[in-house]
Amino acid sequence: MSKQGTTHQYDVIIVGSGGAGLSLALSLANHLKIAVLAKSDLHDASTYYAQGGVAAVLDQADSIQQHIDDTMIAGVQLCELDAVAQTVNGGQASVDFLLQHGVSFTLDQNQQLHLTREGGHSQRRIIHAADATGKAISTTLVERARQQSNIHIFENFVAIDMITQHKLGHTDQTDRALGLYALDIDHDCVHTFLAPFTALACGGAMKAYLYTSNPDIATGDGIAMAYRAGCRVANMEFNQFHPTCLYHPQARSFLITEAMRGEGAYLRLPNGERFMLRFDERAELAPRDIVARAIDFEIKRLGIRHVWLDITHKSETFIKEHFPTLYARLLELGIDITQDMIPVVPAAHYTCGGVMVDEHSQTDLAGLYAIGETSYTGLHGSNRMASNSLLECFVYGMSAAEHIQQQFTADFQYPYIPAWDTSQVKDADEDVVILQNWDELRATMWNYVGIVRTNKRLERALHRIEMLKSEINEYYQDYHVSKNLIELRNLVLVSEMIVRCAMHRKESRGLHYTLDYPELSEQLYKTVLSPLDTQVQLQVVNPTLTTALSV
């Protein structure tokens, strides 16, 4: 039974403890009182699990223009050039910020930052900490945040919904964010958090899919909360899939590095056939989207649950030297990769769409910001380029901090804000309903709204999601909230957004591939969902200027 908790008042509330949220918190002035809410412990964020690095132009052989060009090509020209330029130009400042806070990156033999190269990049521009950059960044920023007396940390708190002027009935005034309600998971009570500025840095929504590389926190909370508060959302159809995620009940989010295919591993069907040769002359070394689509095609064609990744033709010494961590981890799960093939499936990896923001991360709602994977800045277009995502977190986190400080006044006045009302709800008698709907939603998204789409699959998905949404909202109205219920409510809404945006993209571009429209459209446009109008609006991307396009 969820009870009423305490009312807290802050200058800034930040929901999320990844790179985006903590870069904002640490960039704000020390005299501001800041609350950071995390659904689990502070480390449990997508940043912590990032293996790659931070893309930044640091080498003399590289240039800002080359990074911009690479990003536009990777995004299939759908990136918004102003956002790309802002992000790329913020590379040096982002690296300086991380170094100043003590992040230890890998150095070269001259004791300079070692730069590596990843897919889509024409130059070496990825700074990294071995193959665990996210862990190094997350650990350092969490430690710094804990040291700041003005940053108050609330772990195991899940945000429920925004508090706004219009939600309180003050429709005669300009709408703005006033704070939010959040469930204290440990004590089962709902607290009220008030602040003139709130930032949603909650990550993406890839837990909508049956197979995902994401941690359990990635349930689209920030996107759903912002939408319900009146903010527009864009390009939700672009969902990035990693080709090889381990298929194992004890390792739901374990990626098998692309380096294994780079070192000669083969993808095989149950009968041993190397099938990638039928799809691309580069076979296993084809780009991510091609490999993921090929695996998905074979899984659906044969009605199997996974394919196999095979490196057993290499020597035992070679395997152990090149993949010591992977060898040890899989051995714990009963897979000896020197002798056994690895069961793999593509996994939902990154949300390229999100809450629409400006160059300061400001949403449509005054006082509300969205940063990182929760946001749509225009940077990624129809496909995210490797290591641009962490860069985006820091660039926009620092920009939001500057904008908040410019607007801050110490005499902000709140209207009367009621505590969370539990008088009309009761304890749930069967939580199995939540689990059943959760499983059905994720299976529906995987089977019908996955790597390869069709009109018929999307129509089926929307029909089932609408039924699930109705059931879940009815359950939400009748029973006390729980973490699972809050997440499921958000996830079904975001899943509906993904489907509706996908249905309106009549082309195959980047991460959205449909058999009904296999060609690129001549028109560049983004799909925009507004809570004020259930219809998807198409807006032309020029790519620096956006204008309405009649549907």
C-alpha cells in the first residue's frame, strides 16, 4: 500500500543518474540545491554499461567538418545540422569537463589521450577507458556527486508524473513544470518534489523489446512523463538494434562484442550454414543494420529463437588472448567458446527519438528539460553513430546548466500543490496481471515492430497495444502504484509512440526498414507526436530549418 511521503523543495530536480543527469548536476552552481533521483543505485544507468567511448575532435588530422559529415552520413542525412554542429563543437569542452572531474582515460605511449576509431568515423576520435569507458565515467561522476553538499541523492525512487500549472487547474496561466511525484520503493510511499526547474535524464525505452542490451531502468519514463505533461515527441520509430546479444536466461543484457566478428567469427544457422554470405558480400563484417536484418530474417523464416556465433575454428590460445573477459564470463554460463558456438539474437540497443528540445535542452514546457537518450535534439537523425551519444549527454547537460542558472531566481512562488492522493485506490490483489501485460507488450514489439517492419505487422501491433494500454490505465486508476506498474504504464505509452511514428514513415531510412516502402523518400522529414493532437505530424528537415509538411 503506497502511503503519502514528505514534500521536498529544491532549486533543481534531476531524474536519472547517468552521464546526462550527473553532468548537469555537476555543472550547476554550488549555491543551488539539487535533488538527483535514481530508480536503483546511482550506477544503474545506461552510461555505466557503455563499452565504447566519447567522440571528440582532438587530433590534428581530424576536423570539426569531418565529424559533422560523418554524423550526417550515419544519420542518412536526417540529422539537424545545427544540433550536429553544437554537439561536435562541444567535444573539447566535454573532454575537459570529464578530465577535470578525474575520469581516467586510456593514454598512448606518449601519455596523450589514446584515440580509437569506430564504425562510421573517418578518423580516430574516440577517447576511451579500455573497453569499459562508461563504467569509468559513471564511477567518477557518481563519486563527485556524492562529495557535493548541495546535491541530495535519492536512490530507489521512481518518478511517477510531472506536476504542472495546468494539471493543477490553473489553465488561465502559462503552463510550466513545478516538480513531480515519486515513489520511494523501499518504504512504499509517494513523495512530492517541488522545484522551478526539472530535468528528465532517464535514458531510453528499449526495455519495450523482448531482447535488449539495456539495463532494466530503460522503460521510457522521461519520454512518457514529458508527453503526458504536454511536450512533443519526435522520431520514435528509429530504434537501434545491436546484431549479437547473448541468448541466455541468466544474461538478458549481455552483448557479444563486434570485435569477435572482426577477428573471424562466423554466424551460422542450426544446420551449420554460414548465412551472411547470402545477404552481403562483406558477410559477417557488413554494417550493423545489415547483419541485424539478416539474423532477424532467418529467425522469422525458420521459426527459431536464435542463431549461432562460431569462433571455434580459431585456436584456443588466440581466443583466450583476444577475448579473455568474454571467455571467462561465458564459461560461467556453461559456454566454452573455444569449443562451443554462442547463441545470439539482435537486441534493442538505443532510442534515437525522444522529447523535442532546443539547444539548451528546454522542452515545450517551461521549467522542464530533457537530456541524453530521453531527448530528441536532432543529432542522430535516422541512425546513431557510435560514441556520439555520450558526447551528446555532456554537451547538452552543460548547456542546460547554463540556461537554468541564467533564469534562476530565489523567490519562485508555488501555488497550492496537493499531496499524492491514495483515497480512491486499493491494494492490488493479483500482480500477475502486470507481469502478463509486460511480457505480452515486449513480445508484440519484438515480433511486429522490430528490425524489419510491414504495414500489416504495425497494424497488428497498434491494435494489441491499444488494448493493453486500456487495461494498464484502468489498473493504474484502481490500485496503488508500484515500480512495475509505473514502468509498464510508461512503456506501453512509448510503445504506442514507436508504432504510430513508424506507421507514418513511408520509406526505409536508417534504422526504420519496411518491406512495404523499401526505398528512400526524396523528402527529409521527422515524425512529430503532440499530446494535443493524436495525429502524427511530418515536419520537413532542411536540415537546419524545420517547417510543417502537410500529410
